[in-house]
Amino acid sequence: MRSRFLVSFRRSLSFKRISETVEPSESRVVVQGWIRSIRRQKEIAFVDVNDGSTLRSLQVIAGENLNVDNLCIGTSVRIGGNLTPSFHRGQLVELKADEITVLGQCNPKEYPFKAKRRHSLDYIRQHPHLKSRTSFFSSVLRAKNAASVALHAFLQESGYIQVHTPVLTTNDCEELGDLFQVEPQSYFEASSDRRSHFFGTPVFLTGSGQLHAELLACGLGSVYTFGPTFRAEKSHTRRHLAEFWMLEPESCRLDSMENLTNFIENCLKCTLKSCLSKCEADVYFVSDYSSQGENKSLVHLESAIEKPYLRISYTEAIRILESSNETFEFEPKWGCDLQSEHERFIVRYCNNTPVFVTDFPIELKPFYARDNGDNTAAAVDLLVPGVGELVGGSVREERLENLSYRMRKKGIDTDYDWYLDMAKFGAMPHGGFGLGFERFLQYLLGLDNIRDVISFPRFLGSCKY
Ligand code: 4AD
Ligand code: MG
């Protein structure tokens, strides 16, 4: 028992992630990963191995004493040897192998990816279960990890407490009207006259954790929830998913439109900056890959990090749209929702800088958005180039009378007593927002299609695996 522990302890000392193989080593090291490509020469073979820890693959030199016959793209291997300086441009070290163990064979004929080939995003998308083996998608996932860590860090440093809001809920916070209902399979199979509800009431997959987060903020001051969110989106667009992750901060300090927009701006700037510093190579690689060398995403990131975000009211936005010479499919009119063609125009009009559109007609926003007293509500959308709406938020209606009135008017006064209790028992002015995490990644990486930033996309007509 003890000696087995010692063996595995010694092995762990020599084990290195490829991200750690940056300089020649005095002692022997062991790496483990998947073969990306192999080039055989007469007496030597060059094997590129990647383990997912970094964009960079490690070049392994296998001499004629090692058997490389059964190595091919996709094979998983454990390799021991010494890290020596490399004279190859663009790489610091290479691994002179003294041992190669095949951990898992791979049939190159059936494996969907080919060595040194630039597969199109469309092609990669068709292999959701294997796409983490590509440089493209492993970079996306590392950038996604960096973004998640950076958002948590920003909120923690700002004094926000992470809470978990339920995935199963009875409320329709966003007045979506069509949520995914949840029942055990046997309940759906029962004949309709015997049908009842598992929870005793209809229950749905959450469309937003906001209402629960508000209740928790009115006890903890500042909270955030970060989890999966579900929307029965009935269209195929490049920025909608049926399952996505949303970050939802809620705080008694976000009690005015100014405080709310300043906080969102700060949060995004810090997060983008952190992603660039932690994952620069991945961000550059993905944006280059998708734009085929145009490098378009990083130009917009500079302005998103450096420049102040603009703020215009919904009323001003409509005025800008009405007075433009652009022909829109949907005529812009005060009282109508902004369509994506309108959002695109506004962003262009604002020189491709992120822009907050504030104070929407009260009828367009859910019951919880604070009444400004002039037919508008203190709600905000942040529009960014390439994506459109990245964030939606509001100052919340904490006045009991206003809240009950709005809910009654919309016919949603039943089952929400618990929510009204917040306003009844010492409510504080507060506000919050929702950041679509996949849209954030789309923006960071300059990707056109939201399905390229999620491992297993779910959308109308598709739920693979
Ligand atoms: O604007 P939304 O619907 O706002 C809310 O749900 C609020 N309750 C949030 C809050 O204030 N706590 O959604 C927020 C963000 C959008 O701005 C967008 O980035 C993203 O969530 N989003 C989606 N992302 C991917 N696919 C979809 N179907 C999305 N719907 C919204
Ligand atoms: Mg919205």
C-alpha cells in the first residue's frame, strides 16, 4: 500500500501539464495528452501532443528505439523523457522521449478531425461530443473558464455573496408565457384524466433567478446567482439558445440607474481585461480563426475596455432611428420593442462602443421594473457590437402599492405573495441585472454564432446527447 503510494507520489512529481513545459528540465518529465499530428522520418518521428492545458502542443521527438507504428491523430498517450531546448521557431522546448505508452487507440479513418487542417466552424459544430479535441473549441473553453473566474472575482471583491437560486420554479419572472414544464415521465404518460402534478402545482425550468435573488438581496445586501436558464425560443437565431447560463447580481446598492449602469460597466471592463490578460493566446487564436485573420474582435475589445460606455434613453434611441435614412423591416415607433436591426443601427451610430439604452416604456418591461412616473420604467439594456443585447437589468419596484397594482394589471396577482412580502416587510430600494454568459463569450471572442461558445447547444429541434 505504502510503496504504491510512493510510486504514484514520485510519478506526480515528474508529471507536467504541457502549459508548464516552458523551459528545459534537468530531470525526467512525464506528459499525457492526445496526438494532434505525427510526422515520420526514417529514424525519427515528430509527434505533436496536446493535453488541453494550453493552446500550444508539445513537440515530442521519438527516436528509432521507440515504437511509433500504432500512433496516429487522436491517440491518447503518456510520454516520458527530457525537455530540451528547441531550435524550431515558435517553440521553447521539445520532449526527447524515452518511453511512449498508448493509453487509448484512435481509428484515424473514423476520427472526424484531420491533422493540420482548418476545419470550418460549421463542421466543428457537427461534432459537439468531440469538439473539445480541436484547438478552436479548447481555446473557447479556456476563455470561458477565465471569464467565469473573472466574473466571480469581480463580484466577490465588490462584496457580493454567491447564492444558488432554484432551477425548478413556479414563477415566470420575465412574463415569457411559455416555459418548459417539468413532470416525471410517468406523469406525462398517464391518461389526461388521471394527470396531476408531481409538485402539486405546475413547475417549470427557470427563465431567470431574479425574483429569488431579490428576496435574498433583501436580507444579505448584495448577492449574485450564476446558473443555467431556460427559454423556449421558437426561432433559430445566432444569439439565442434554449439553455444558457446567466449571471444575475442583485443589490441594495444598485438603487438608481446611475449606480446600476456604472456597476455593469465596471464589471464588464474588469472581466474583459482579466480574460485578455489570463487567456490572451486563446482569445487571439479564436478571433483569428473565426475571422480568418482579420482580427476584428480585438479592435472592439480595446474600446470596450478603454472607452466610456454611452448612455441614451429609449426615447432618444427611437428619435435616432426615426431620423435615420435607414430602411427598417420594423418601423421604429415609441412604444415598440427594439428589434435586432434597431439595436445594430444604434450600436453603429454610437461608433461601435457599448451603449446603455435606459428608461423603456413601462408597458414593454415586466412588472418588477421601477415605475419612473412618466410612462417609462427604470430598465436598461446594454447593447454591444456583433451581439446586440448583452445585459438586461432594472432598478426594481420596491413600493408595495405600485408593485401590487402592476401585477394585478398584468393578471399575475396569484402565487406571488412570497415576492410581495419583500415589499411588505422592510423592502430596500435595489436593482440588478442579467448577463447572458454565452453572449458575453461571443462578444469577447468575436464569434458570430452563439452555438460556437457552448459545448452542447440546445435549441429548437436539437438537443444532442
Ligand atoms: O433580458 P433578460 O431576459 O433579463 C432577465 O431575465 C432579467 N430577469 C435579468 C435580471 O435582471 N436579473 O435576459 C438577460 C440576458 C440578456 O441580456 C441576454 O444576454 C441573455 O440574458 N439572454 C439569452 N442568451 C442566450 N439565449 C437566450 N435565449 C437568451 N435570452 C436572454
Ligand atoms: Mg432583455
